[in-house]
Amino acid sequence: MERVAFLLEPSGERIGALLNPETLVMRRTAGLRPRRALAGGLAGGAPADEPLLFTGAGTTEILLELLFDVSLLGSSVQTEDVRDLTQPLWRLAENSVAEGGFGRPPRVRLVWGKRLNEPAVVASIAERLEHFTSSGAPRRSWVRMRLVRVEEALSEATEAAPVAPGLTPEQVTEQLPPESFEAHEVVGAGGSPGEPPVAGQRLDEIAHQFYGDPTLWRLVAGLNGIDDPMRVPAGTVLRLPSASALRRGT
């Protein structure tokens, strides 16, 4: 099984899970619908395709089958009841955020390795519990989820002056002088009392902190040779170009 993580953007929690099986399904629905008249469809009696109305955009869905277990490492939540791990995902299917006078589900970020980092909302969720303790607490959960991808939320500063659009780490290094880069030490984000932190800041948090754009985590990872953005040890020193230098260079 493959490890994935859910980053709950409203609270900053990280929930670790295992993909079961080692795959996920992404499904795209184009922005179109059949063209209708008041009397019904527009197609005649002969065999034909219905005329379509193109609405633009579309929908991208991510279908997951997940395993949660209290013995699985990598979550910021430590518990003996697996529902403490899955309930935050259930709450993401509730309209708990107000936007324009209407409720909407909060955003969650699905992270898998270096390539998959998708902001989404939870459209549906189902759960099967097992391995109960003597007190009735389940220790394992099998979860099916359907996520719908949403647009990245960019800050006003980023929208006004985009940073490094489409640049690779190699292009950034070539275009910017060495004095444009700054050192940033990764801050610890976990650990037991009296022990050193076991995890550091996420790269998307650092990208948002420096550039106002969490999607630039790939650029940060590439510039610093980081293979796993979820496992950056606390105390790691990152080499980062300043936002102003990136804008001048692009």
C-alpha cells in the first residue's frame, strides 16, 4: 500500500492514510449539457446525437479507497480510536464555511509524493469500522471518498504580481544571481514532550509564507533536492530566492 496525507487547510492538521489498493482514480467531466427546448429535446426522430450546450470549465473528481489505522505513523493526531482520524474528513463534507452568504465545504489538500498535490472539497464519504477494542473503540477504518478539485486560493499580492510562472528550478537558478537566495531553517512541527521535533513545516506552508502561493512547493522542493515534501526534518536549511527577485527575473 502507498502512503498519502490529507492537509486540512482550515486547521493545519495532517492526517496520514494508506491507499488501498495502490491506485487512485481521477475522472474528468467536461462542461457541457444537452440543449433543450420548452417542449423537450431538439433531436428529431432519426438516429442522431443530441445538440450540446457548452458551459465551459468542467469538473475533475478524485476517487479514493483508504485505510486508516491508529498504529499508522505520519499523522499529527495520536489516538486509540480511529474515528479521531477520520472525523475531520467527515466534517469536511459539511457546509461549515460561509462565502458570499452561502455555506460551502472547507478545502482539503491531497498530497502523494512529489507529483500529486491537489486542493479539493469532499463531495462524499463512506466508512467501514473494524478491529474494536474491549471498550468498543474501533482501531481501523476503510474509507471511500470522492473529492472534487477546486482552484488554488492565491493571495491578492500573488494575483497582482505572479511569481515564477512555469519556471523550472534550473531556470530559476540560471536567471537569478546567488545573492538573490535566502536561507530558511525549517521549523519543527511535532514531537513528544521533552524530545526533539519529529517533523518540520510542510513545503506548501513555506511557499505560501514566502511567495503567497502554496503551489510553488514544487519549486522549493526542486531547488533543494527534496524527494519527499512530507518528510522535511526540522532544522533543514532551505535555499530560497526572494519573492522580489523571482518577479524581477520573470
